[in-house]
Amino acid sequence: MTTALPDATALREQAARLDADDPLAPVRERFLLPPDVVYLDGNSLGPLPAAVPAALDDVVRRQWGTALIGSWNAAGWWEAPLRVGDAIGTLIGAAPGQTVAGDSTSVQLFTALDAAAALRPDRPLLVTDPGHFPTDRYLADAVARRRGLQVRHVPPPDLPHFLATQGPRVAVVSYSPVDFRTGELYDMRALTRAAHDAGALALWDLCHAAGALPLDVDALGVDLAVGCGYKFLSGGPGAPAFLYVAQRHHTALETPLPGWTGHADPFALARDYTPAPGIARARIGTPPILSLLALEAALTAFDGVDLHQVRAKSLSLTGFLLRCADELLAPLGFTSVTPSDPGRRGSQVTLRHPHAHGLAVALAGRGVVADMRAPDLLRFGVNALFTSHGDLLTAASRLRDLTVEGAYDPAPPSEGPVT
């Protein structure tokens, strides 16, 4: 039997009031969300935007199926990496001509790290977060080996102090504004300024930030940034990533993968490589048109959307979920690892519980999709474009119910390699 929820009436009333006053509520219709599913895993894979199926159908049937190779010109396929890059640029505060889309996040990150190191050739240190996403750490090590650098792992709060003593030796600092496990938000402005005060370059991984909050990379003085297209941008599984390079670095920018599409005159098929002007030199190979144009269609979900409103709603959502967790889940052994301070929160809430994996599996069986990160973290990603406060109360209530009932396997059998 389901145990009655304490203060459920007050929580329901608050959720209803907040959702009724939500100026972004109509944007939810821009996504094809499954009925009777509360989707809180958009910080791993965004849901399907309503504009994507028709766009892909047109690309496959008309542009490819009928126009064939002519669509490289007639449909603007060739320009798509720069066009989509500029569309993403508007969401991260980048003026046109500084962002390119295409290739994977790993490729873009390798390009950015290596190019940044090349811009500071006489400095031996590459500094990154010991809690960074694994790919970021692996690639920092790879670039360090390639460039003869040393990697230093410094937590974000300790970076200013580290730079105060070691700054003249640092080539580049590589961080994310949002901790992918806990949802903690770091101060991009302060950390970028600390890097610049030391003469180093600041590279940011925006995977958990782009589309979730205003970023203003130009105004912050960010040197380089990368990000994926499949989380808050909802570009689809494995959607192309993006690379931002501030215009002041374009002339000196040397990329480690000089592909033919980044040549100044690619169809001349010249023997030697001459980089294209501007951010186009960061293009590498033939663009993945199907996924790139799916991402372009997905980005229309942001049309007319004010990212400051997105941020305000995101904070309302995460604050409400933290209240639900405190009232409904804390008595059952759940603890929040996401900061309660709104200024230190990204767009997710993470709860710690020793049976996180089993609870995530059981929640999915009750129509709430979240995820877990080993060994004991339950992550709830909120996207202000489609998540409601009512969704979050439903998630917290169902999590409490199945915990009270013991209706989960603490060590569930594997359903596959992805958790």
C-alpha cells in the first residue's frame, strides 16, 4: 500500500501555481514527448523536437533522394557547419563567425585543447578539473603527451590560488561551468579572468550548459569552448558538437586535424594545406548532413525564447525539486549533493542513495526517466523548455512510493551497457 505523502497538498498547490504562471509553458508543445512519461534525462539526451521529423523527411526524400549531389549547393549543405554554428552561437552569446558545428565532442575538444596549447607554446602546464568528464581528462592527457606538456588537476574552487603561484607556466585551463555529476555551477567569469590574469587561455566545455542558461562567451572573454548537440539542444543521439574560437585567435589558430574542408580552397584539391580564413579553418571532414540538419531543425525550439527566462524557470524547477526531496525523500535516506544556493546550481538536481541504480530502473518502470552515475548518484535533469513543476512532484512522489514499498531491486540485472 502506498504511504500518504506528507505535505503533498501544499506541494501540489505550489506546483500548480508555478506552472500556471510559467511564460514558457507553451514551448512544451515544440517537443514530441511520450504520453504518461516524465522525462528528466534531457541532460543526457534531449527529447525529440517536433520540427525534426519533417525536416529529416525533407532532407532524405527531397534534398538527397531527388536533388542528389546537387543539394550541396542548392540546399546549402556545404555551408551547414557554419550556419548551424552561428545558430548555436546565438545561444552561447557568440557573435557570428566564431562557432562551427560538426564532428563529435571528443574531436572538437581535442582540436580546442591542442590549438590552445599551440597558442601558448612556451608554457608547460595544462590545467584541468580532476572531476571533469572522463573524455575531457583523457584528451587533456593525450594533448599533453603530444605537446610535451604536464597536466595539473586542480578543482575549480582552487584554480585562482593555483594560478596565483603557477600562472606564468600555464598554457590553458580546461573546465566545465557545470559539474556533470552534482549539477554544481562554477563562476565562469571569475575563472576566465583568473586564467587571463595569468596569461593563460580559458577553454570551456559547455555540454551541460549550452541551452540551459545564458553564457555570453564573448562578453566573458572566453578563448575557446566546445559543446555537444544532444543534451539541452536536443539535436538527437550523437548529434554533432560545436567549437567556438574567439575571433581574436583566428589568424594564429592552428588545428591538429587539417582536413580538406578546412582548406582555403577545398575544391582546388591543392597539394599543400592552406587554412581557410576565420573559424572555417576548424572544419575537418565532410559534414554529417543528416545529423547536422536534424540539429538545425532542433534549434528552432529556441526561436523567440529568452534564455534569461529559461534560467529563471530552471532555478524555480530545481529549487522546487530540492524542496520535494527535503520533505519527501530525506527521511528515507536520500541526500542532495546539488547546492541549495541558486547561484551555484546548473539545471539538474542530484540525490545520493546507496541503491541509486536500482531506484533509477524502478522509476523508469513507473514512467519517470532519470539516470544514475556510479556508485550512488541519481540525476534529475530539468529543461525549462518542457519540464513542469508538476513533473517534478510526480517524480519525487513515485520515488518515495517505490522506496517505502521496497519495490525495487537494489542490484538490478544489467539491461545493457548504458546506464
